[in-house]
Amino acid sequence: MPTSVHPLSDPATAEIDKDLLGVWAVDGEENFTVLHVTEGITGQLEVVMVVHKDKGYELSQLRAFSSHIAGAHCLNIQLIEDAQASPELLFARYELAGGDALKLFLPDAEWLSKAIEDKKLAGEVGRSGDGAMQTIKLTATTDELAKFFEAHSAEMFKETRVLKRMVAK
């Protein structure tokens, strides 16, 4: 998953998208994932992600804030480890459908690596000895990222996950 040194917008100006609050789930081919989304510190969301697998589960804590660029809604996501936020961010674009479905669009790593290698976006692509892509780190500034996103959102985000809101019975 591509990471970024800078966010898509200034976190100090972020506002919580209250429609994201709650419990969301997706039943994937190999696992069942649940996201618990609550209000965090000013303008931020706290997310606990539980990925249920055949033998146990993986638990991740995330912090996220929304960016709104050219009418699109995006999340700037940080992994929290040992109570410390990762310095690098992950991005996802999202759409809410009818209040009970959340579509997450994840970055297309191949497309982003080509944009970096073609010098259209500042970043670094790490490759193994056989040329296979292993890491992508965006180094563009917040303003550069926002402009690039505005121009290329449709190409930049391809992979989609649809989560359903879980309602307590």
C-alpha cells in the first residue's frame, strides 16, 4: 500500500465526518473485517480494525481525518503502534451510499508507481532485484498532492471495498 510523507490537507482544519461513525464490516474472500469508528481528538477519527481469519485475528489501531478535494471525500490514515502514530500516511477515497454502505477506494499502486517514475508526482518507488515493486512513498507536498489528486482521482483510486454498517440488535 502506498504511503505518504504529507497529508492531502491540513489536519488542523479537519472536521469529523459524523456519517463515518459506527461499526462497519466487509466479508472478504479470505477474511471478515470489522471497523469500529469513533470520534478522536479534534477533527480526527479513531479506528479499531479487526480482521478475522481462519485461525485468530489481526487487530490494528488507526487514526484518520477527512480531506475534501474537488467534491471527493478522502481519508488520511495513520497506523498507531505502541501509542505512537506512524509518521507516514495511507490514503483512501470514500463514498457513503444511503447511510448503510461505505465504499472505500484504495490507491492503485502500479498506476502511482508509474506516475512517480514518469516524474508526474514526487515520490520514491522501491523495487527488488527482479524489478518487482515493493514500496511506494509519496514525498510531494500537501499542495502538490491535493492538485494531483484533483486532476487524477479517477485513475489514482481503483480497488474498491464495500463495507456495510452494522446495527446493534
